[in-house]
Amino acid sequence: MKILIFGMGNIGKSTVGELLAKKIGYDFIDMDTKIKEKYGTMLGFQDEYNDQYERDELRAEMISSWIQENENVVIALSPIAYLDAYEDFFEDSDIICFDLTDRTENIFKRLVFTDDNDNLLHIPQSYLNKHKAYYMVRQFGAVDLVG
């Protein structure tokens, strides 16, 4: 069985995927980690494949190869834009796909920032609080939580 975890950034796909894989004895693959290993940074991947559809097609190819290589695997996926690149996975009876969600407020609490080399940046909580409305709307579309 293959399990694909979809979801927006900072939702917890890697954390949940890793815990689930450990609990049921499956292999775990974090797509972001694999991309960083191959391209140096997520930005390196985006620079080489600057078209979003092209990146989603390439991600689908990566997933296909991991599915073929692993009998039982949980894969945490990078956020995607074009679901049609993933249609085959949704129709395969040996693959379970689910979209991990959380309350916008909780996602905001986990928001992280990195530099061009994917090094974690410390952003003061006072800055985040001051610009909360911007991030809530821009990142999560949460107009109901602005204010």
C-alpha cells in the first residue's frame, strides 16, 4: 500500500507522515527533503524548472518512481498547483491519497522562514504579530481571521 499526503506548507505533512510510517512499519519519503538533496535547495529546483506545471509533472514522475521502488510507503508531498499531473495516483486502488488540513491559526503558529540556502531564519514574534493579517490572507486566504 502507498499513502500520499497532500497539503499546504507548514500543515504538518512530514511530521504526520513520519509518525504514521513508523506506526505501521512503512518506509517514509519526504518530497521536500529529496528535492533539496538533488537540487541543493528548493530554490534550485524552482530555478531549473521555473514553470509550475513543469515542476508538478516532475514531482509526479518522482512519486511514480518511489511507488515502484517501495511496496509500502508513506510520502509527504510538496504543495502542488496542478492536480491533473496526479490523476493516476487518485485512480490506483493501491494508493491512498489524503489532504492534511488544520485551522489557519494553528498553521500560522508553525510558519517558518528560510534564506536562499534553506537556512532557518529567526523572525521575531512581534514582527509576525504585526504582519499577521498579511500572512493570513496571502498564505492561507483566511480573510475571516484578519483583524
